[in-house]
Amino acid sequence: AKVAAKAKEQAQRALLIAQFANIEKAKALAQEAEARAKAAAAAEEKARMEAEKKAAEERAAAEAARRLQEEERIMAETGKAQEEARKAAEEAKRAEEERRWLEEQERIAAEAHRAAEEERRRQEEEERIATEAARAAEEERRRQEEQERLAAEAQRADEAAAAA
């Protein structure tokens, strides 16, 4: 009976240690998800700033194209107009390609942010479940201690009755 009680006590200790480790793991996972969410937000902010920069460059390119068109009109007789028009068209095409690329980057950053948010929610749910499990285990441990206390009292009463 002594050996069984000692084995039971060791099992309870191991259970408490395992539960504590699960809570710590859940906390670590939640922190990791939060770090990923912050990184995604930073990437999203960077993409937004790049988009603003590219928009300013596009406005400048549009202004340059307008100036080129004006110069083409003036230089129509000299034969340079066609070359300038080609350059302006290439510049406009490049600006459009950059705009599309930035839109794609923004889309990717938004998707990463959504994924990080989902991961954060999942981690919170796991942490909530782990906390509930730890709470239930603590209640079970207390219930078992109470049963053991009652059994010990009953045994003492039996021994006292036997001695009497």
C-alpha cells in the first residue's frame, strides 16, 4: 500500500509537470504567432510605403511623359519626335509594370497578414484549451487528495476501532 501510494504520488507529480510544460508550450506558441503577426504587419507597412513611393514615381513619369509630348510637338520637324515618343512609351510601360508588381506585393502582404491573424487566433484557442485542461487537472488532483484524506481518516478510524 505504501509503494502504491508513493507510485500514485509520483504519477501526480509527473502529471502536474507535464501540464505546466503544456501551458508553457502554448504560451511560447502564442508568442511565436504574435511575432509572426508583427512581422506580417511590418511587411505590409513596407509594401504600402513602397506603393506610395512608386505612385509618386508614376506621377513623375506621367509628368515626364507630358513634357515629352510637348517636346515632341515642338520637335516634330526635326525627326526626333518618333524617338522621344518611343522612349515615353517605354517609360509608361515600365511604370505600369511596376504598378502591377506593387499591387501583387500588397496582395501578398495582406495574405500574409491574414494568415498570421488566423495563426494567432488558433494559438489563442490552443492556449485556452490548455488552460482549461490544467484547471481540470488541478480540480482532479484536489478531488484525489480529498479522497486520500478521507481514506486515511477512515483507516485511522478503523485502526482506532481495532485497537479498542
